[in-house]
Amino acid sequence: MGAGVHTSLKRLVGLRYRAKGFSYLPKQPVDSVLGGRKRSRLRGRGLDFDELRHYRPGDDIRSMDWRVTRRMRSPFVRVYTEEKDRPVWLMVDQRISMFFGSQRQMKSVAAAEAAALTAWRVIAAGDRVGALLFNDSQQSYARPSRAADSLMRWLDQMVAMNQALGSTLASTSTTAGLEEALNTLQRHISHGGLVIIISDFEGWDERCLTRLKDIRQRNDVVAAVVTDPLEHSVESAHKLIVSDGYYQLAVDTESGETQRRYRQAFQQRLTDLTDNLKRHAIPLIPITTANDVVTQLQRTMGGHRQDPHGAAG
């Protein structure tokens, strides 16, 4: 199969040299998906007290040290420096619902590439990165680590999951898969880190939202939602054949009613997910199978600047 159908360890390792030009730091350019998010609680790295200094025009008034100001009769602010470590957990979806793509690549491949790019960026910044990989029948957890060999091990596991997609086309229910993965992640993670979920969010429901809210209480969360252009509209598909692994069905995509109902159903699901995430101040990163994943992350996660602080922030 072609490179867009399945990924490879060589491909994911090669992305190490393209993992630049984007960042998950809370201070973002205005064109970043994280830029100017007043409701977001993305903490960045933790802060250590560094020094007291005289107030300067433009300093945040919340940094004022009022006790010292009163004693010295002159305005002083407290200056902090960022800590050097912040764990990042990547939750990567490789379920059968992700084995779909109409243009450049499958959603499963786009998710794997986004995870690898982020992981290499985190390690380059000197932070720890771990992962929860899941498909329809298994989960694999890797503790956060700065070691490249640890990253290589779970990248290899992710490739194995990815390449297994399509080897058997048996229909598998994915309704509870997302919630189970969130439950597993919640049991493993600590607090004060960044959780990045890369998925098409198939099976999203109130139970998933409850799990995600629990995780959100102690960690920052970013949702990378992977979609394919054909999911947004079937108008470009003149002859569409769908299958559950046993049966095939030809869909009349030229029917205006079919197009309307299909588009409405997908948009409603996406709107519900987006509204849920926005309500709980969880940034959403859109990823499409139609374009290069590196370019998409650079555009949405910091645009055109080169950020020396890396992905973890």
C-alpha cells in the first residue's frame, strides 16, 4: 500500500528534522490557535521566583509585590523564570474509524505524523513526553521520558497499530473505545502537565466529556481533531462505495437530499464536539488529511516564527 495508507518507522523518525516552527507555549502569535485565548488556562511551564525589580511601564499589575512596594515606597514587581520540565502526554487514536482518507493520506497516518512531530519537538525542548496509543482492541501506555530510545519504542508500537489497520476488515464497534482510552489515561497521568489528544473523536459522548473534564482539572488539554474532506461533503465523490467489512453499499452522492443529510449529520457531530471543548476552554487544533501535517501545525500552532522554547511550553 502507498505511503498515505500506512506510515512507517522510517517516516516518523525522519519527521524529527521537520519538527520546528510550531509551539504549544501559551504565549502565541495572534494567528495561532492558542493565541489570545483569554479563557484558556494553558499554564506553560511552572514558574520559579527569580528576582524583585522596579516596576516598568507595561508590567502586569498582577506581578506587583505590594508588601515590598509599601516598604520601599516605590513600585516593585516579582519576576519569575520558567521551570525546565513539564510532562506531555500524547493520546493517539488508531481505531478503524481512523482508517479513512480520500486525498493525501488516511486519518490514522495524519494522527501518527502529528504525534511524532509533537514528540520530537518536546524532546528537543528538553521536556518529557509519553503516550497512550489505542485502537479497537488494545491500549499501550509509555511513561513520559526525555530519552530518544523511549520515544522510538512507542513510535514502533504506533507503527505496528497503524499497519495492522486494513489487515482485517471485520466490523468493530468503537462506541466505548474513546471513553475507555480516556479512562486509562486518567489513571496513569499525574498533574501539571499537558495532554494532547489526537483523534477523530468518533464515539464522543457525555461520558467522554466527563472523563475529559476530570483530566482537565489537573492538566492542560489540547484536542487535535482529524478529519477528511469527504467527511465534510460527499459532493466530490461521484461514485461512493462504503463497506462494513462484509457488505458493500453504493451511495448515490449526486442526490441533493443525500448530500444535505450527510453534511448535516457530520457538521452536527463536529459542532457538538467543538462546543463541548470551547465550554471547558480546551483549544482545538484542526488537522485534515488533505494537507501536509507539518505545514498545518506550523500554521495553527505558531505560524511562521521559530520558537526556541519547543513544543511543551
